[in-house]
Amino acid sequence: MFVCVFVCVCVCVIVCMFVCMCLQTVYNWQFVYCLKLWGLVLCEVSDSSLRPLLYPLVQVVIGTIQLQLSARYHPLRLHLVRVLLQLADKTGTFIPVAPYLLEVGG
């Protein structure tokens, strides 16, 4: 129970920091790898106590994808789309990723 509360607090802190950060602070590989790590944790842990963290993580990833739409950040956005696809596959949750792939391809 303590671990779940700690993880929830960490995700909430990340979301709050996300709102306050400038673009260059969010669009770096360290932040992307952090999101990838959380995605892997939620994919691999079968404990249902971590299931409530799926929605906040998806919202942070989608918010990061939508933050800057320039072509310069397409590789970063594709890595984040991969995180969403892995989450959708492993958890059985529908996460719409087509709009983000079409923006990159179009």
C-alpha cells in the first residue's frame, strides 16, 4: 500500500512539474526515458494496485506529444507513441494513437 501511495505521489509530482516546465526541459531524452521506464513498470507488473497509475501516465505522455508539433521533435514523439502502444498492448486498454502517428506522417 505504501509503495502505491509513493508511486501515486511521484506521478502527481511529475504531472505538476510538467505544467511548470519549459519546452526544453520536457523535450529531452532523460524525460522520455523516465516515461519509458514508467511504461515498462506498468506493463510488466501484474499487481493490480498499480493499475490506477495507467491513466495519469497516458495523460503525461499524450501531453508531451502534443506540447510541440514541429518536425524537429518527430523522433521523440515516435518514441512516446511506442510507449503508448506498449501500454495498450500489455494492459488491454484502448489508447488512441492514430492521430499522433498521422501528425508525424502528414
